[in-house]
Amino acid sequence: MSALLVTIDNRGVAEVRLNRPELHNAFDDALIAELTESLQRLNDNPRVRALVLASNGKSFSAGADLNWMARMADYDQTQNLEDSRALAALMATLNQMLVPTIARVQGAAYGGGVGLAACCDIVVASDNASFALTEVKLGLMPAVISPYVIAKIGISAARRYFLTAERFDAATAKQLGLVHEVVDRDELDSTIETLLTTLLANGPHAMAAAKMLIQHVGNQRIEPGLIDETAQRIARIRASDEGKDGLRAFLDKRQPGWVQES
């Protein structure tokens, strides 16, 4: 049985589904490598318009697999660094996907599972979802996932949850900014489908450019150089084929070329 299931539908929606339900979708070095490679292939595939990260079973992901952690206990610093860099590459790959990404979270999302969710653009969680950054309970810390988690929940919340390792529910995760929508588990798929319909109506190159804009502008000071750069970015996209088609379609009251006829 494959630990990872990847599909692309006729709209260009890719679904990447963790498939280790008996292990609460905990990941090891093999799954990290497979997931990274799959995300890279999808990112290079022009057919892909959006991506949903999901999982089978009761849990989204319990983080690191216990057998993998047992092997890590005997690693030296060089081996640990190689292992950590592989996980860092996974998180960076997911965070830098050009297409919109949606995390479908049910049940437990612990440790690296929180990191996967934090790397997605939109997070939809079931009302029974629970979250925890449990690394300090093991004498470790959530180092690799920290840039993405802190970007979502902020420094103040990180100072609490990184240190206490306490669990928090989906409502709290939404309040912190980690989760965008909390719904009944039976409504997870319909909620995500509504979001996908909205996303697919937008210009694919424009959304990719908007994602890069957010990452570039997010933590910069507002100063003349940044102001001019944003002007250059909108000028470039206005002059692009997609930008011209989008504006003309709006003025002509028609659908732009990227919208599939239903």
C-alpha cells in the first residue's frame, strides 16, 4: 500500500493524500522524500491549478513516526543535519508552491503536521481537529517548522505553545490564525470544493504572482524601494497576456480564457 496518493482531476486540481492511517499519518524519511518529490513534480506541471493536501483516517498527521525517531536517537550530528535538511526542504517546497494550496485537516495535527498545515495558503479544519507542538516533551524543539508556524500564529502565541506543548482545538487554531475555516467533518469536502471553485475562477499566473508578492513584501519596511518594486510588479502583470485577457474580459462582460466552461 502506497504511503502517498496523488491525483489530478480534469480541472487541474491536484490532491496529495497521506495514506498511513494506521500510524496516524506520521511521516518518516522515506515519506518526506516521496512527498517532496511529488510536490516538486506538481509544481512543474502546467496542468495543475490548485493543490489539496489531505490524509486518510482519523488524523491529519501526528508528526514524526516513532520508528524514525528511534533511528534518529542513534544518529550523530552530521546524520541529524542531513535528516533535518530533508524535512526543511519539504516544508520549503510546500510553502513555495506556485499554485494555491489548501490543507484539509481532520483529527490530530501534531508537530510536523502543524508545519504542513502552516505551509499551506488556506487551512480548513474539522471541528474535532486538535493541534500541538509537542517537540519539547521529547527534549527537542520545532525548529524546521518554526518560520512557517510563527508566520501564521505570531511570536506571542509561539512563546506559549512552543514551550507548553499543550494541545489546542480548532477554534483556538482559527483564533490564532493557523486555521481559516472550522466546519463539521461532514462539511470538509464541500467547503474545500467551494474554495476551489473560487480559486479556479482567478488568473493562475496572477495567483502565482500574488503568492510571490506576499512572501516578498510580508515583512519588509514600507520605503521607496519597496513602493517602486510593487509598481513594477503590477505594471508587468498588466502587460502580460493573462492580465490583458482578464481586463478585456471584465470590460466585455465575458469569461476570461482561463475559466473552464461548465
